[in-house]
Amino acid sequence: MDGAFPTTQIIDKTCNVDIDKCQGIMDKLGRQITSEENCGLDFRLGNPIVNQAYAAFIAYKPIYTASCLKSDSGSYCYVDAMTNTSSPSDSYPYYIPLGRNLPGGSRLTGID
């Protein structure tokens, strides 16, 4: 769990924001990136950088919500998943809101 403490400190700060205010900003950025005066053409052409940025903007709230969940022990589930060296697949579900699929053969802890 070498990286758990610094990651927990970052998540602590991240999870102590005004979610509604931040969601409003991310929604606005998601709309703006697809407009013609910004990256609309690149978005329509499937530019991967623009599409990834758009996905991150619109996925803000589900990622925030999932990343701020705590286990019964009080640790962040996200940090537990990211630092679980015996099951690296545990981190994959956190990328689903970004449009990523679970890699084939993924075995999540506690899922049979």
C-alpha cells in the first residue's frame, strides 16, 4: 500500500468540493467543447483527445460519486482498488463512466 496515503490525501481534497457547482462547470465545459467555435469539428470527426475530454466532462459526477465512496473500514474504495496488487482488475470499474469496457478476463475481488 505504498501509494495509498498520498492517494488518500488527494481523494480527501477532491471529495470536499461543492459537487453541484463543479458539476455545473463540467456540464458547461462538455457543451462548449462540442461547439463549432471550439472543438466541434474534431468532436464530430472522432478526435480521440477531444472525445476523451468530453467523456471526462460528462462523467464527472459518476466518477466523483464512485471515487468518494468509503468502505466499512473508512478507507476509500477507489484507493483500495488502485492499491490492490493481488487484484489489479479492481480499478477497472472506475473507468466505465469514461466509456471504457472491462478488459477480457477481468476478475474483480468479490465477484464470482
